[in-house]
Amino acid sequence: MAKSRTTNWPDVVFGGGSASSRISRAVDRGELKKIGPALYTGNLDSDPKEVIARHRWQIVAHYAPNAVISHRTAFEARPSPDGTVFMTGETGKRLDISGLHLRVQKGSGPLPGDRPFMNGLLIASEPRQLLENLALARERAEVRRTVSRELVEQRLETILRSRGETALNAIRDQARELAPALGATRELALLEGIIGALLRSRPADILHTPVAQARAAGTPFDPERIERFELFARSLTTMSPPLRPDLVTAGPAFQNLAFFDAYFSNFIEGTEFEVEVAHAIVFEGAIPPRRPEDAHDVLGTYRLVGDPKWLRRAVVADRDSASFLARLREAHATLMAGRPEGGPGQWKTIPNQAGGTRFVEPELINGTLSRGWELTRSLTTAFQRAGMIMFVITEVHPFNDGNGRVARAFMNAELVAAKERRILIPTVYRDDYLGALRSLSRQDEPMPFMLMLDQAQRFTNSIRWDEYRTALADLTAARAFEAPEDGIRLLIPRTAV
């Protein structure tokens, strides 16, 4: 135990027994300070609340040695925000000291499956936690002993999503064995009903939460991603960049803009060609003999982002989510036509990830994309919808390959359909783009991503697209083709809107 800076007594000293007289004399000498019933500290410099917080579980184990951490404390694996710890044991007990409120309910002590915790304590098993938290809780001024029914449903859906049906079936079987000892007949029936509904073997009307209802309906979604989409949608409504019109729907200017859209979108993903080589691939059919697949990547992207008819359809034009999902798969099939091994137009069947980010599980693709599409449609401006749909597709990552390119294509389709300037991410801006994307995806910080999109559209709007050579010169002057290193930054004219 940690020593005080001013006495030889430890942080926590328990009174009673043969040490009572010695402790009493230490208190009289000012070497110990009382911080609870038969509880003292030799740390005279720290706030008692801090001392108790550091030694919470040691104190709990001393006052309730044979009880089990239960109910919401076991479910949440931590005390309640006010410091309440709920336990179950052979005798009831209450303890209120600075920052710690111990509540031991009389009931079953240790049962099969309860697991070791700190300081020799036991914590309720997973099936026991679920049964206990489905119990009816009296409304009191104090914190509730149980979590909400909704949180129990969400936990069960998470178990099914992450560990599969076998895990849920095992929990149900173990709960049946524990229910008699806990007197949890009602709770067991409720638990079996929820699990059965999630497994689609019982009626779904027992379910309360959207994530569980979606699972029972056969359209499960990733709730963490939906929370992030909702956060981003709320943030987007606070941003209204200047309107940047683009009325060009055909001719050289449209072709030039579409070409550089395809060029930069592929460069971001590592398909790197000299710009003149890529231009010859697209407009002259010159396929480099040693890199035919890479050439088809550029061609496939251009066929998509250079198709005026495809670009004129915004997400608000999709009659339902099924229509959107079909259009997304068709677009991917076009983009990946030269890569049959990449499954053109086919959802991934095994999980994928980039660095430490694991994307949406295959079984959750339809449900997560559908809810993202609904959020996108709820936004009012094309810029907002463009940013949203691009992030939704990127965050789900529904395909084995080509996710970034198809996501940026849908982003620009939203803008072109509204007759607004599309957004290009030039090579030199790649790190800004990826960094802003990571801030939103990993840290739930949307502002860098929104500002990045605004700057990228402002840059795109500053280029003269009418002639290929003029556009090339403007892009070169802006350092668009430079590698994002050594402090080189994208140059946007101050006069650009």
C-alpha cells in the first residue's frame, strides 16, 4: 500500500480488533485521520475522497467480503457516476463515505460462473448480470440498481453481432440454470423472449430498441457507425460554404474536370501514372502493356465520373434505400470492371480494415448503408449531402476494393446533380484528406473533415477547366501534383471563392 509523505501509516487503515487502541492513539497524535466508520488514512495531505477512490475495491472487499458485485455495477464494470457500488450477499448492508456508496442487497452470494475480480471479490457472470438487470427496479431518489431494458437489449445485440448465435444460445442455457437460485422466473422469460426475437425465432414485438428491431427484421446495422453518422449530420447543418455553381454538363470543360477527377481519385489509392500517360489511357485508349489493370482502374473511374447521366442523379432521387443500394453496386461494377478479382458490384464477404480501423461487418452492410442514406436525404444542401454520402460509404467500406473511389464519385454526383462544382482531392492534398477522415472516423471530430471539403471545393473552383493545357498549367501552379511531403502545401489563389 502507498505510504503517506508525512506518517508511517498506509493510505488505508481498517479499525477494530486488537489494533483499536493503537489506532486510537495514532488519531490522537495526528498520525491518522478518520475517513469512515472504522476507516482511517495515514495520508494527511490528500482529500479523503481521493484516497477512497484509489482504494475503492480494497474498501469494498473489507466491508462486504462474501458478497458479489452485481446488477448495474457488474453490467457496466464500474461504479455509478455518484460512486455507488451494487452487490448481492447473504446479508444486506449500506455504507456511505466520501465518494463511495456501498449497497449490498440480500440475496444469492457466489453462483457458478461468477468470475474473480479485484481484491478477492467476485463479479456476476454474464448471464447473471442480464437476469439481474432485467429485474423490476423501484423508482427512488438514489441511482437505480439496474440499467435500462434498452441497454440490456443493446448488449444482447452486440453479443450476437460480435460473437454469434452460439454465444447467445450459451447465455440462455446458463441463465436457465441460474434463474431458480436468483428467483428470476419472470426475468428468465423476458431474457428468452429477447434472445428469441433477436434470433428471429420468436415475435419481435417484445423488442424496444431500433438496433434490436432492425436485427429481428433482418436488416441489422452497426450502432456505433450510426451514432457517428448522426454526429456528422448534425455538424454539417451548421456549415454553409459559399455556393459554387457549375453549369457545364458537356464539352471540353466537363471532360477535363472528369478526367482530373478520375486521375486524382486513383492517385490517392496508389494507382500512380504520369498525368500525360493517364490522359492517353482515357482519351486515346493507350493501355501500358505492363500495367493493364491499373490502366483499367483509371478508365473505370472516368467512365463513372465522366458520365453526365449518372452524375445527374442525387440521393434524393432514389425512391428507397433498396434503389440506392442497387445504384451503389452498379456504380462499383462500372468502376471495377477491369478487376474481376475485386468482385465488381459485390458486397464484401469477409471483414476489411485499414490500419487500426475495422470497417462495418459484412452482415451489417445493408442496414448501415440504408440508415446512412436516410440521414443523407434529411440534409438540406448539396454540399452537406455530398460530404455525408461520401463519409457513409467510406466508413462502411462495403466492397473489397474501390471504396474510396466510389465514395468520392457519389460525393461529386450529389454536387453535379445540383449544378454545383465538384470536389477534387489533388495529390498534394492527400494527407489533409486522409487526416481529416481519420479525425472523424476515429475521434468523432467532424470539423477538420468539413473544412477540408470546403477548401478542396474552393480549390477545384479556382481552376480554369475549359482547355486541357490551361487546366494542367493551373494545377501545376497550385502544386496539385506534388507529393504531400517536405511542407509542400496546396496553393489556392486568394481571390478563389
